[in-house]
Amino acid sequence: MKIYADNAATTKMSRTAIEAMLPYMSEIYGNPSSLHSEGQAAAEALSDARERIAKRLGCTAREIIFTSGGSEADNQAIITAAKMGEKKGKKHIVSTAFEHHAVLHALEALEKQGFEVTLLDIHDNGIVTADDVKNAIRPDTCLVTVMYANNEIGTVQPIGEIGAVCREAGVLFHTDAVQAAGHLEIDVIKENIDMLSLSAHKFHGPKGIGVLYAKKGIILQNLIYGGAQERGKRAGTENIPAIMGMAAAFDEACDKIEANSAKLCKLRDRLIEGLLSIPHSILNGDAEKRLPGNVNVCFEGIEGESLLLLLDDKGVAASSGSACTSGSLDPSHVLLALGRPHEVAHGSLRLSLCEENTAEEVEYIIEAVRDVVSLLRGMSPVWRDLESGKKEFILK
Amino acid sequence: MALYSEKVMDHFRNPRNVGVIENADGVGEVGNAKCGDIMKIYLKIENDVIVDVKFETFGCGSAIASSSMATEMIKGKPISEALGLTNKAVTEALDGLPAQKIHCSVLAEEAVKSAVKDYYDKNGIIYDCKLFHDCATCEHCHH
């Protein structure tokens, strides 16, 4: 059996997205900046895609910039807000400790340029509150950036409430909605979002393409200089096939949000229930305020990479926040921010489902994880010490 | 997965000498759970020869494979040979490890040495301290 349960990393492209792209590779291949009819046909498609995406987010087409993906959109949003703030002498930014590295590392770069960054701690349930944000905002705050939903533990943040707080304080509000777009209803007007990043490959679209929404009036700072594409704010010939694929995938995902969510929440909750029946395990993040397909559990006494490798042998593709998989000595900053001790964070497992996963697959995953955890615990000196009472269990 | 050689995957999937030796003559434990790697090696020694060896490991695929390989390399060998086991030899026997995983082979070497040291200490055998360096000072683990 082959089960792909790593949809938070990336998704399989949908048939709809692939078919939407194909004509723009071989038939309508003109450069939208060209005056001839081949170019203008591409320009029309580009404009149509922009309109459709804008409509789904509740903004206007002029407020949509196409980027190479979520990371670029995050960087451009943050650097834009920083430049705008700097002009007014405002050099303080509020964010959270569990943002994606595209946000955290952009903020670190700004710190080196004299900006001050407040990273809010998350609560035990993996959520920051609007009050936390409100209390952190200062007269010199130029930006609040809080992710819509966390990529590892799937917790959904109170974006509408945070947006309201920022609007009241007159501070720009950006949200990294890479994990949320196409999976949760988003309305940038209602939620007072000034800037938003999304990435197509998280909702069955192509890789290498994303969107930065920036509310009218925000003067975007270029990251790439060159031609006049994207109203001069992002140079480079537009990746029309990818943009068309993204627009089609986004339309499809948004149309199915309710149906997919209903199906996925059921699968997710059964998976969580099954995994938590393994002793000395814990769910990371709120059980309800989480993405429909996200499951993230820690198992005491084992390490995540070996868990992933053995699950891969059983045909299950998953991910972990262990140090070995992060390429550093520290386990996931998200799990540490959640307050998990290092030794527990190393034993984390993230399973992210999509609407193609089935109830049978979920049962198979539960059994596979149960087998692998028990095998690894059987050869773990940490587990032996815990079981023999030499050390105390952290997870009861 | 192409991350590891076939040899590493073989030793990871079918680890040799997993387990515990009750009343072992020497036990060595290195690494710490905070870093995500702990290796424990148990030795049964007769007439200066390692007649049996078992290991337990908490860690990634290459940590499990490194300990498995190290136990295979010292089983049935005189202590002097076990003390000569280097992380390089373990890495080579595994057909290489990714650069960021070399520390797993270092841990395997240290676990073997630590078990021998424990045997020496328990039996009042005099040895040269320079043979063993304390894992706590190992630069591979910063916590």
C-alpha cells in the first residue's frame, strides 16, 4: 500500500490544474508583454487568472501580485512593511515564535538592520490571541505578521480578531496563509488583512508559483528589479502556465472547502484518536481549531527520523519535527514554542491528509505507526529507562 | 530513500545485536535525549575477548545503523581491537554516511569505548586515560 500523508509539505497536482496549464505551454505561449495577438492572448489569460484569484480572496485584481511562491510573498510583504515603517521612524514588528522560516528569517535579517522584533509565545493549544497581539503593539510598531494556520501543528489562528486589533491600532497586518488558502474560507476585507501570502502547491496547484495580496495604498518594495511586470513590483516574464494552474486549482479548492473539510475532519479525528491510543503520546496543538487534514503527535522514547524511514518502508509518507529531519541539532522550533521538551519533540510525527485519503488508509496508518513505534521503543534505551521507572514519563 | 546507502538501510531495517545483556561485564551509554541520540552498548568479556555484544539506540536511522555495524565489528574480537575501532571505520563499513550524520558514527565509537572503560573500571584494570574522552565534552552535542 502507498499512502501519501504529507500534504502540508506539498500536494499532488489536480487533473484540473494540469489541464488548465497545458494550453499555455504549446498553444498560447506568447509573452503577455508582447503586442501581437499571441502575446495578448496570454495577457488576457493572465488578467482572467488574476480576477478569479482576487474574487476568491475578496479583493480586487490590482491587489494581487504573482510571486514564485509563499516564501517570496512573505519576504516581499515583510520588507515592504519595514520600508514603510522606517520612513515614519517605526521600526518595531510583532510576530509569533512559530512562524514559518520564510517569515522568521526575514525578520532576523531586519533585526540586523536595526528593527526590533517581538515574537509572541504561543499558548499550550498552539494559538496566539488577539489580546496577545494587542498588548505587544507599540506606538512604533509598523507590522504585525501572524500565520493563518501553522504548517506543522495545523492550529488556526484568530485572524479576524487579530486583523481588527491591528486595524484599530493603525498597524499593517500580514498573514502567511500558505497552509490555509484553499482549505479555509478567507476574506481579506472581513478579516482586516492588509497583506497575505499563498502558495499554489499546497492546494493541488503547481510548485513555484504563489500570490502576494497587498491592499490598495501599500507601495510594494521590489525584491526583483527589471521589467514592468506586476505593475513594476515584481520583474520577470510571468509564469503563465503555472499561474493558470494555480487559478484553476484555487477555484477548485475553494469550491470544495466545505465538502473537503467535512470529510477531512472526520478522517483527522479518527487518526488522532487511533494514534493517541498508543501509550505515552500527545496531540500537538488544539484538537478543534486546527486544519482539517493536520495531525501532529509526539511519542515518548523514540526519534522521528527512524519513525519516518520505517513508515516509508510500510508505504506511508509522513514528516517529523525531529532534529535529524530538520538538519540541525534542535528539533522543530514550533514544537519547542509549544513547550515540548527536546526529548519529546524529537519523537514527533506529522501526518497531513488530503481529500483523496480514505478511511481504510487511516486505519492502515494507525496500525503502521503502532507497529513502528513499538519496534523502535523496543530498541530504545530511553524507553527502557522510562518503563523500568528509572526515569519519569513526561507524557502520561 | 536515497538519503542513505543500501548498507545503512540494511543495518537500520535489520539491526544486528539489538538487546540487553543481563549482568554485562561492561556497559557504555553515550549521547543524550535532548540531542536526539542515545546509544547504549553491553559487553560480555571472557579472557580479554568480546564474546557477546548487544546495543540499544534511541536515534535516527544512521544512529541505529552505526550502532548495529559497530557491534558487528567488535563481536568476537579482543578488547584491544575494539578500542581501535574508529568512527571512520564504522562509516566506511556502512558505505558512507551523509556529512550531517557523521556524528552518529562518532557516537558508536564512543559507546564501544565507554563500555570497555566501564569493564576496566569494574575490574580495577589500569588504563591510559587518554584512550577515552568524555562524551560531555564532545563538540557534536551542544546542549
